[in-house]
Amino acid sequence: MRLDKLAKAAVAALEDIKGRDIVTLDVRKMTSMFDWIIVASADSTRQSRALANHLQEKMKALGARIHSVEGERTGEWVLVDLGSIVVHIMQPSIRQYYNLEELWAPPPRSRRKRAADAAR
């Protein structure tokens, strides 16, 4: 299965169980360890575990390999490693504290680059 379809399927699986504020980040230009990061919020530890379990079931049904799962016991931050895709399911306070979206966001374009693009 193509990677973008697998990422879309992972997002759909999270949406099935009411994952909130789902963000998909393409990090291929930033690291060679994985290609996509998906971050989602869950309202409770029980929902975090349910999201992680549902995601694993859906991905296995599509033939994807689950490399590892971390954090299921506490449920505050559950990481599901799908190899090229890493899914973070986080409680809102944990998500705000670690702010993965900002950490993995592409660097802002410099003024020179924007000026050069505008001149074209």
C-alpha cells in the first residue's frame, strides 16, 4: 500500500473513535527515520488506549506492520510506530506541553527566500 494511503487510513481510524485535532506532518525532508508523523488528541486515558487499539486493528487489516506501541499502560501519550508513520495519541495537556507540531514543523522561510519568490 502506498504511504499516503496508509497515512489517510491511519487518520480515518483515529476519526472513527473520535480522535480530535488530528495533524499530519510530512517530515521526509527533516529525518530519514520515518516519513510521516500523525498527532491526535484524546479526551481520556481510556480513549487514548481505544484509539491506539483501533488504529492497530485497522492497520493490520490493511497489511501494515506494527513495529511497536509505547505508553498504553498510562494512556497519557501513546505512540504507535508503523515504520514510515509514527502516530502520537496524546492527552491535551501533554500535547500542549511537548508541542510536537512546532518541533516538527518545517523551518520558516527566510526573508530573502520570500523576497526572491515574490520577485519571480
